[in-house]
Amino acid sequence: MKQKRKKKNGGGSIIRLIDVVMILLFGFIAISEIDTRSKIQLAKSTTVPITRPDREVVEYIGVLPDGRYLVEHETQQIDELEVLQLYLQNKLRAYQQASTRLKVRIRTNYDAPVKYAFRVVNICQNLGIPVGLDVVKKNQ
């Protein structure tokens, strides 16, 4: 009777060799000391507390070429500077009571004389209201 010879498979010994190498590698990693001394100081992150945004309102004042002023989203017309100053004082007082900052944005028509716009600027500066100036072009 013929006996079959068993073929030796070389794949089993390579797996055993990989196992031995991995055991040695992890052994060396486990016994070695890791030195973490460094001269470089890394940045540390901190959480910043959430703050409420500043409460502010922008009041738009339109300046017409004939020296009249538009307020309340251009729905009311004011003819005299004294009335406009009282209007701004009342707005400022109301917003201060509500802990809200008032800002004024002046929108002048392109053909309005600059002196009308700067009269409003002077009123705002006297009242301590931050003011900005826009010029509305003809095609807008």
C-alpha cells in the first residue's frame, strides 16, 4: 500500500513568525519609557463664555432736496430741525430705557444740498448718537 505523504504547508510557520515578532514589538513598547519633555509649549484651548450680542437699533433719516426730513421708515415727514431734534431725543430716551443703543443712518438724496445732511449730523453729535451718512444715487 502506498502511503500518501503529507505536504508541509509553509503558511503556518509564517503566521507563527509574525505572532512572535508582534509579541516582541509590543513587549518592547510596553517596557520602554516615553520621554515627553519638550521645550515647545503647546497652546491650550479654553472655552469662552457665550455673550449676548449688543442690542442696538439703527434709525434711518432721509434728507430731501428741499430740506425736509423723512423718519419712521420714510412714512413721516419733518419740516423743521427743532422737531427733528425732539424726535431724536425722544427716540434716544426710549431706547436707553430699554437698554438698547441707538444709531442714526442719514440717507440723502443725490441732489440734496450737503448742508441739510450735516445739520442732522450736528444734532446727532450733540446728543451723543453714533451717526453714518449714505448718499442715494439717482438710479437707486
